Amino acid sequence: MSLIEVKDLRKVYGEEESQTVALGGVTFAIEKGEFVSIMGPSGSGKSTLLQILGFLDKHTGGTYVFEGKSSEQYEDDELAAIRNEKLGFIFQAFNLLPKTTVLENTVLPLMYSDVPEREWEPRGRRAIEAVGLGHRINHETGKLSGGEKQRAAIARALVNDPEVIFADEPTGNLDSRSGQMVMRTIQELNEKHGHTVILITHESATAEHAHRIIRIRDGRIESDEPVRNRRRADEAFDK
Amino acid sequence: MRYKYAIRSAIQGVARHKSRSALTILGIVIGVASIILIQSVGSGAQGLILDQVQGLGSLTVTIMPGRPQSGPADGANSFSDSIKDREVEAIRNTANVPGLTNVTPTLFIPGSTAYGTETYEGTIYGTAPGFASILSLEVAEGDFITDQDVDARASVAVIGHTVREELFGESDALGQRIRIGNRSFRVVGILEEKASALFVEPDKVVIVPYTAAQSYLSGSDYYNMVFGQAVSEDQLDAVQADIERTIRDLHDITDPEKDDFDVGTQKELAAQIGTITDILTYLLSSVAAISLVVGGIGIMNIMLVSVTERTREIGLRKALGARSGDVLSQFLIEAVILTSVGGIIGIIAGAVFSLLAAFALSTFVGLNWSFSFPVTAAVIGIGTSAAVGLIFGLYPASQAAKKSPMEALRYE
């Protein structure tokens, strides 16, 4: 059983005449522990796909099976619990709460979980140290650099030790050096901690950090191939 | 368990937008403060008036011409001539009203009193010696008017402290002749200074025998009010009933509804005044309560703006695992925190303003004003503010809870 299985997945926006087809039937499976890039130009449907896979949005056709259970079988509150416990999100625009510290942002998912309060700080601290931001733990997020902000967001994504980490253009708002550091962190999460990573990007250089690239265009899969010369973010960084 | 975190998120939400939060609660602050102020001033005024009524003495009975007043005064009563000598004689008769003493027929005549070129505008009281004991007036110089003065229609007058100062300044007043209306009166007594009681300001009175007032000043044969005193408190009800029966017999009245006079006691008067000031206080409080509703609408308005503005935050929270219920309670609790804090500030502000008002009234106006903190109003004030937050926060909070995590993230 694959972790994620989609069959003929479709997403149509709007009513009747003014319909826009964002996904015109895509089929693939992602195994536990994989690092997959979903790549395509803007408007290709890659963000829509991520939102459906991350249970942020609902598809209009086909099937989506997560951990052997079809997405239609989940109630809204169950989906909230899955997002909380099994999924971690990293967004292009960081989406950190303003005027709060790195630690406060990091423990936010724990507030909506069953993790007892006394474990919040140690878990938050561990996640922050894992992304190399230990020296900024009590800084307000507004005062961090772009790369630091994204690493704070990564700490938040992994604080609940999720099954899958979704990263939507995580380097899109960063300079190349900060982008490399973020990619190194993401690769480490996949290799050292065994998190499944699904990365959305329009740059092939970023996509090549994964094991496998699914290319989408106009809502359909163009190609789905393993990466032969996989990029190592730490090597690039050391140069 | 989760509510604890909803409360924490709500506190953070309020704290992150301090100046907006402060502006939001202003309406509630003003509403609650005015309710507290009105309640406090209302009970102070009531205390003041009741003090004056009590100054009348618990044994005092008043007989006024005209229908008993059940609602607002209708003016006609003041001009009623149903109480004349015949009625006064009848109630003086101990065979009719055994427990009544000090029967004091009284006229109130607005007019001016003059000495040389000085004049004093005020009320002239045509009354009897009993007036002094009923209002506890003390004579500082000379004597009060006597029964002989009344019988002889003597042109003598007793004046209050202020009247004496206005007319005579530093010079001697006793024995001097003053002009009231067109007649000359001799000053036989000057009253001690005394705080006002029952709307009579002893310092500002000019007192003459009622017989002289009728003959020389009013030219009429009826009285505006008759005072009397019951011999003891247990006789008060009997005295009141006896007076009513006596005058009804005299006037051939069988139906008490058709009474053309009104017998009152201090107890009744106190109850009436209490009712009137209560009604006024509640009326004004309900006007102030409208501002709470306005404040609530203000909160709803700003919360709606805030929900739109924080769409990203809401989406983020949902993406991180917040359920709709979590978001709903967070925003609802934010609204309740805002209005409750507004209520508490309002109570403090209201108490401070009432205290200042009490201080000003007693220091600068010279009233015997006592400050009281309306505890009930304070409790109701906090409860109402919280309820306002709950009611007016519900719509914005449900709007927030409805947002889909995806739409929220897309919002720029």
C-alpha cells in the first residue's frame, strides 16, 4: 500500500459555463519516505494538486487515497486532525504570525493537538535546533532574514513529527544562498528523519533535489521520472 | 483542554492589535461608565431628597388641597381652594381627630420683601407657631410668631439668615420695619442658620402669621397646606384616617376616589420620591444602555474587518490543524475579552466620575451628598458587556470559522 494514491484526479473551478479545469485527471502514487518534486510553469495546476494532497481543498473528480483510506471518508474535523498530526506545510510566503517569537510560531500546531503542554517547549526547541535556528529561538519573526523566516516555518512544519512535508515554492522568496540552506534542511529531513517530502516548484534546479520529478502542464502529467543526477544541497553549499 | 489554547490565542490576538483593540472597546467603556455614573448620581440624589423628607419628622402629617396626586402634578391642584378655616377647625377638634396636635395652616406667597432700597425676592410663608417645631427652626434673635400674633393679625415677621443679610447687611434687623407687598411688618425674630429641609430653605424664609398673610397679602381665605403632628408614631395611621373621614364628612364625599384633598405622611412622601427617582434612574440607564448596543455594533464592525484582514492567519491556523470550532471559539473569546475589558474600564471610569461628581457637589455646591458605588449596576455592567461581545462577536467569528484553509492561504 502506497502512502498516497491518486487516480484520475480532477479539479474544476466555477459553475457551468465559466468553468476552469485546473486538473484534468492525474494518476500517480507516492511511497513512504520518498522525496518527490512536482514541477510545472505557473497555471499548470501544481499548486492545486498540492492543496488537494494536503487536504486544504477538495477535488471534484477521481479518487485520492491517503494511508489506505479514501478522502471522502474523512469528516472536516478528522481532516483538521490529519493536517495537524500527519502533514507539515512550508509556504512560499512563510506565513508566520507577526509580533510573535520563533518558538511561539513553532509550537502553534501543538496547540491544536493532544500533545500535553509541558512537552511543547522541548519539542519546539528540538525542531528549531534541527533547522539550525537555536540562536534565534526567542526572536520576533518580523526581525529575521528571509532564510531564517523560512527555516522557522520548517521548524513549525516538523514540530509534530509529520508523515509528509509539503513545500510550496519554499525558495521562491529567497536569494540563492538562503535557498540552498533551506533545500539542505529539507533534504536532511527526508534522509535523516525519514519524512516523505512533496515539493512544488517551477525551477528544475530546485526540483532536482528530489528522487523523482512529476512534470505537469495544463492540468495533466507530462512526465514522471526518477532523477538521475540528484543535486546535493550540502555540496553546493560547501563550494 | 482546547479552550485554554483558544483563550491564549485570543489574548495574543487582542494584544497584537493594541491600539485597534482600545478603539474598539471605547463604545463599551462609555456605555458602562455612563450607566455607573447615572446609577451613582441617581442614588446620591435620592439619598439627598430622602434626607430632606426625613427632616420633616416622622410624626408630621400634611393636608393639601386638591385631588391626591397619583401621577405628575396637573397644576390645577395648586389653585384648589378646598382647605379653608372650616376644615382647619374641624380637624383641630379633638373629638374628630384625637391624636393630632400642632395644626398649622400655611400659605405660600411668592413676593418681594423690602427694607429701604434693598429688596429680597422669595416666598413669604403665612403660617402659625407650630411651623417652627415641625421644621425644627431655631430663633437666633427675638422670638418666633405667637398665637397672639395670629389672633391679632399682627404685622410681624420672622426672617431667615440670608434674608437678614441681604436686607440689613451688618446693621441691626430686630425691631426694624420691612415692607412686604404693600404693608409694613415689624421684624420680631431672626432664624438660626440651617440646612434646607423638605424644599424649605430656612435661611431664605420670610414668615408672617397666616391671618395677616390672608388679610394683607393674598386676599384669599384658603390654605396651600396644613401641617400637623401625630402625638405618637402608632397613632399616625389613625390620625390620617380620622382627618380623611372628617374632611369627607364636611365635603359630603362618599367615594374616596373623589377626594378634593390629600393627607400625606413622611413615610408616604419618601416612598413616592423613591419611586420617582428610581424611574428617572432606570430611564436614564436605559438610554445609556443604547450606547452599549451601539458599542456592540462597533465591535462587530471592527471584528469583521479584522476577520478579513486576518484571513491568512485563519487559513494558516486551519492548515496547521485548527478545527472550525477552534477558530470560532478563538474569535468569540476575543470579542468577549474586548467587551469585558471595556466593561471593567467603564466601571472604573464611571466610579471615578461619580466620585468626582460627589466631591464637586458636596464641596462647591454645598450639598450633603454621599457617594455610593452601585455594586448591582457594576455586576450587570460586566455581565452585559460580556453578553454584548458574545452576541456581536458571533457573526464575525462564524465568518472566520467558515473560511476554507486554501482560500485563506491564497488571500493576499
